[in-house]
Amino acid sequence: MDTDQVSGKWDATKGACPTRQVLGRIGDTWTMLVISTLEAQGTLRSGQLKSAIEGITQKMLTQSLRHLERDGVVRRDVVPTVPVTVTYTLTPLGLSLGLAVATMRTWAYQHMDEIVAARNEYDEARET
């Protein structure tokens, strides 16, 4: 189900397309960074993820992890220690998505200078 961001009402047409659902989830900045971090570093605890992802709040980390767990991308394991230890790992589905995210990250690094130049050119044209 998908809700309209302004009215909060459910919109049946938005959630109907699987592509829209998947892109809506993985297109989120924090989701991409969580997947990327777990893909690069493997199994991590929440605090380790938070430290590795600059700028993420505990609320956004928790929300992202819950969504990814629900979608079958992340597995949450509770280890009965004192205090309880909770770890997060990419599932096989998450690992396959991690490859796509890594490709996007590589593309971004390779083209960042071009993007910055295009932004500067655009901004300069708008100022005149």
C-alpha cells in the first residue's frame, strides 16, 4: 500500500506497480547507504552501522532496517547475550541488490566531476 505524502490517504494506483514499489524503497538515500555498508563490511550491529553511515539518525537507521528486513533484503539476528546483541546481514536477495548498488556507487564516483560541472553551469545560467 502506498500513501499520498500530502493527504496521508492510501492511493491504490501507486502501489500497483512492482517496479515503483522496489524503486521507491531502494531509491531512498539511507536505504542505499545501509545496503552499501552491509555489502562492503558484512554483518554489523546497529551501532556499527550508525557509525559507518555519516549523518544517519537512529530513527532513520531503525526505519531503514525494518523496511529492508520486511522486504527480505536484510536479516536481523538476535544473539542471547547480556546485553542482547542484534546483528544485521544482507540476505541472498540483499547481496544481489548490493551488486546493483555497488554499480551505482561506482558510476557516481566516476562521474561526480561531470555532475558538479553540469550543476555549476546550470546554476550560472540561472543567475544571469
